[in-house]
Amino acid sequence: MVGGGTLLAAGPALAVSDGSTRRHLSGAEPLRFGIVADPQYAPIEPNLRSGRYYANSLRKLRQAVESFNTQDLSFVATLGDVIDRHWDSFGAIMPLYDALRHETRFVLGNHDFAVAEDDLGSVVPAARMDAPWYDFAKGSTRFIVLDGNDISLFSTPAGSERRALASERLARLRQSGAPNAQAWNGSVGEEQTRWLDERLGAADAAGERAIVLCHYPVYPPNDHNLWNAEELVDLALSHRSFAVWMNGHNHAGNYGELDGRHFVTFRGMVDTPDTSAYAIVTLHADRMEIAGFGREEKRTLRLTAVT
């Protein structure tokens, strides 16, 4: 794939349905899908201080694909940071997904933009996405994919309006002493926030359960969280359809719960020389079961009814 394309507009793709007949959650068959977070591939030496073995992610992802292919899954989602740096890294790791027999879904991470400035506008298609944020339905579950790089210091060229806004947001956050006031975090812009509110409202009206997929966490408080994490948590909790926020970015993993809703941070695949990290999630009417592989944890999370 060739870089240097025109910068894409930061707008959502149209919602996509799987075409299945809508059923109430209590009568639905369990929904199963795979999760990968932070492969961060690059053909470089490992960072022994951080414990990240970038080149080994090709082997780990290949093994995860083989494992997913033995399962009956609706899709497999990668929660950002497919690469660590350099445009050519996309060309090495993305073809591994061609061996996956399941539908693939991608989320944008901060490292996915660690390319030359001329290539920033081509990151979205390189990650096999039609738009930086979008949603799709699987039965009675609505998946909402967010772009936490929307307003950041790295996703748009220097001198752009969004880069200037990111500088302002980060400066204000640093003045407050917030631990997530880090240049390697980002935030969701106003247009995308309005869209999230609208999509959660649509899920409310349809009696759907909504799961948000994002690269960045928003809860519990952490130095990896989105700059506007509190705003997004309040928005999500105001919708009865919202059930789970799933993300990567914090490679150590994390978990929090608010008002019966869950915030799950999946561990990074790139960490350690040999042990991988990925998961298979089974969504039931009353619970979500996460089967972790390698470093990823096993969890059973109770879900509140959607009325």
C-alpha cells in the first residue's frame, strides 16, 4: 500500500448491520468474538526497559489467528496500535489478517500514526478502515468504534486546526495536574462526541446493548486515559444501552466498574519475548465471559438487563 494520500475527513461511516433478525437479548444466542490489543509490530530491536519485543508480534499474531480460526466467532477486533512505527510496518503485519477466516474490525491507536507526516492521511485505509470511527450491529448488540486520536498531537500535520486544538487541550490538562496529561494520549472531538451520543441514543431506542471499542481507556483514572475521559464516562453512563468499554493502550491491563457497567483494558500483545495476549469474548444475555490467552486474564462480568 502506498502512503502519502489525501487526509481523510474525520467523519463516521454509516452504521452497518449484519442483517440478522432483531431479537430481545434474553432470547438471543451467545455472541462470540476475538480481541487483540497492541501488537505494535516494527522490525526493530526490543526495548528491554519496557519489555516490548516489536518484531516478535508477527509470530504472536500468526499464532492468535490460528487459535481464532479454530473457534466459531462473529468477528475479531484489534484495539489499535497494529504497528509501533514506520509506514512499511503496515505492509508486513496487515497481510497476516488475510489468513483469518472471520470478519475483521480495527480501531486506531496512537502508534498507528507514528509514520511520516506525508503518510498521515493514508493511515485509515492502511488499517483497512473506511472511516476513523463507525458502528456496526451483531444481533441485538451495537458495537461503537471510537477514534481517540481525533484531537491529538500526532494524527494530523503540524499547523492543522486539530493539532492546535490538541495543544490547547493538553496545556489546560497539564495545568490541572492530571496524570493523563501525556502527549501520547489524545481525545475525542466535539463532532465525534455528538455522534457517540446519537448512536447510544439509537441503541437505547432499539433495545440494543452497546459496547464501545476504543484504543484508550477512560476508567479507572490512569495516566493512559483519554484527555476528556470524564466527559465520555458521564455520557456513556447516561445511556441505558451502554454496557462495556473495551480498550488497549495500557499494556499492563486494567479493569473498573461503575453503576454495573464495565471498563476493560486488554493487555498488550507486544510485551514479553514469547508470551502472547489475546482473548475470546462470549456475550450472554446476563454476563460477558472473557477467556484470556497468554497474559490476558479470565473474567466473568455480570451485565444488567437492557429495557
